Amino acid sequence: MGQVYIEELSQHEGQEVTIKGWVYNRRSSGKIHFILVRDGTGIVQGVMVKKEVSPEIFQLAKELTQESSIIVKGIVRSDERAPGGYELTLTHLELVQMAEEYPITPKEHGIEFLMDHRHLWLRSRRQHAILRIRSEIIKSIRDFFDDRGFVMVDAPLLTPAACEGTTTLFETDYFDEKAFLAQSGQLYMEAAAMACGKVYCFGPTFRAEKSKTRRHLMEFWMVEPEVAYADHEDNMRLQEDLVGYVVQRVLEKHRPELDVLERDISRLETVVPPFPRITYDEAIQRLQKAGVDIKWGADFGGGDETILAEQFDRPVFVEKYPVQVKAFYMKPDPERPEVVLCDDLLAPEGYGEIIGGSQRIDDLGLLKQRMQEHDLPDEVYAWYMDLRRYGSVPHSGFGLGLERTVAWICGLPHIRETIPFPRLINRLYP
Ligand code: 4AD
Ligand code: MG
């Protein structure tokens, strides 16, 4: 047999196969070497018995260092005790490169050390499991929207203006102008929704977050759907359907990875729509009842979100926040103009806000008024106002933060492990 991948071993029981990979670990007991080989799809134990291979190969196996690259041949045997259910009886070993002394060993390392070696840390079993789940989450999000007739439209990353307030902008020179890295693709999706009806963008977004938390990255990925003629209620239904779908897909396809991460599956199995909804007013009452010193009109901190989310067994919507704590483009509730038709979706288990969404202002006069109140310059938003001049319609959308979603589904204590190369307040390397 030519090269096969470890995840395909079940199809090759009894056959001799070739695996191309790296040494994950090795131990020996005189006449037998046990080599754990990983190939990116899984890990398998290769067993090499002295009398079954040449003396040179047996000696080579003894010298193998952690992460050396090797090509092995072996016969696939089913073994209930083996992780993955299979083992290889090795018949041949070829060295591709003998690795230098590997910095990451099975002993415990400090987090800064691991972050400095992120390019190597990605090879570990836990990080590998997270990468695969992240990849599945991205694919399931895209499938969800593609299957529902959404058009994927790419938003620009270099932009002339802010979307989510001016305090977190990354600024850069753009010839004779200033440009900002996009905080969100939303404003452009509003334009695209008027062209295609149902659209989404899915890409990196940037925020110069000046505080150090376990929920914030400087560069994170966001999926942002926008739907023409959808109102606030339609918007929340789309959100719960999306989140329910993504969680069930990961449960269905990535149990082994969730096991590696020791994720409590029972906390994910309940994530089925409809999700509970509370208003901002009710959230304030619940917080006050829990002893938090907070008054109507204040925004929630991470701790507040955790207290609220702990009261439910699945994600909870908090809707209709006061105008003054939310972005300029949100539509006021016609029945209560001091609040806006928006929602935050809070994940359980202390993972905080994973979605922010709203119905948008569709009236030109009101939009102009809000832009003035927020000191936003007319010139750079002229195109955005045009959308209210030429066939304005009610419309809504939201942004789901990919990394917060990965952190929650994987049950990770910190957002830094959810993205291959995190950009944090004190880290731009590697
Ligand atoms: O609530 P936010 O700021 O909403 C928007 O940007 C809207 N324009 C989206 C829209 O309606 N199209 O951000 C949306 C989500 C948050 O709920 C959170 O999950 C994530 O983006 N997020 C971050 N994730 C990691 N690091 C950060 N610094 C984040 N800031 C926001
Ligand atoms: Mg938000």
C-alpha cells in the first residue's frame, strides 16, 4: 500500500501501509520500541520488535528524537486498548530529518513559553484538536448560510471610517490619507443586502482593545450576515438557528477532539433553539437581585454577562439595550425610543457575548441625527447614507465572533488558544 493517513487505518486492517509523519513520543524496553507517530490526522502507536527488522533499523529507532520526521511501514492491527483502535506492527523505518532537541516536552511549560513557541505548540494533541474543531465551525457556518441562499460578499479590510466607535481603531497611512483596519464589515454588508437580499461576509476584523482579558483579541474573525426586509425578531431566529446548527455539527463530527479537550458534552447537548430571551430591563433586575451594583443605562461587563448566562442552560438573548450604550446605526424601538432593537447573545459557562446584532436605522433623517450625535464626519459616510435615499427598507444583521464561539464549544479557559496565531495586547510574535 502507498501512503495512508492515520484516520483511515480502519479501512486497512491486516494490510501493510506507509505512514508519513513525525515522532510524537518514543519509549523502549530492550527488545521492543514503541513509537508514537502523528501525521496530522491522528496518532498511532508503532511497535518495532528487534528480531523482525534489520539491526540498522532497530538502532535508528532507538536514536529517534521527539518530532523527527519519519516514514514508516507497518501492518495494521486492531487493538481495543489503542487510542483510535489500531496499532502498527512496524516493518520499516526511514528517517527524513533527525530533529534537534525539541523545546516543548511532555513536562509542563509556562504559558508565555508556549506562546513564544506557538509555531511548534500547534503540533500538540490539544492544539491540534482545537484547530480541527475551528475548521469545522468555519465550514458549518458557511454551509448554514450557503444552504439558505445567502450570497457571500467580501468586505474591505482597509476602510476610511469607523463602524464600532472610534476608540478601538487601528490607523495606518494610506498614501495621502488615513485608513483604518476594519472593525466590522457590517456597513458594507448593508449595501450588499440591498443588492442581493441575503448576504454575509466572513473575515478578519481588527480592534485595538486596550484592556487585557481572556475574551479579547486584536485580530479576530467575524461572520456578519445582513438581510433585507428582516426585522429584529427574524434576526434573533436566524441567530439561534445558526448557533444550534454549529454546535450540533461539532458534536456529530468531532467527538474524539472534544474528548481530547475533556469537554463536558452534556453542556453542549442542550444547545437547541429556541433560546431564552430577556430584555435589558430584566437583565438589570436580575443583576441587582444577584447583588451587583448596577443601574439602568449602564453597559454590562464580562462579569455581569457571566452572572446572567449562568441562570440558563443554553445561550440567552439580552435584547433592547438603552440607546446610549449601543452603536449609532441601531433602530430605536418604535414603542420605546429610549431602547434599540438589538440583541446580544450570551454563551453559557462564562464565555460572554458571542453575537451582537440589531435592526438598522432605515430613515435618513434619524440616521443623520445619530451621526451628528456621535461626531461622525458626513463625507466618509455619504455612501452609507445613500442606502437610505434609494429604496430604503427595514433590514437587520449580526456579527458572530468566531474565536469566542470556538472557546465556548471547546471549553477553553482563554481566547488565545482559539486562533492559530493570536494577536494580543503584548504579542505580535510569532
Ligand atoms: O458586538 P460587536 O462589536 O458587533 C459588531 O461589530 C456589529 N457590527 C456586527 C454586525 O451587526 N454585523 O461584535 C460582534 C462580535 C461580538 O459579539 C464578539 O463575539 C466578537 O464579535 N468580538 C470579539 N472577539 C474577539 N476579540 C474582540 N476584541 C472582539 N470584539 C468583538
Ligand atoms: Mg457587542
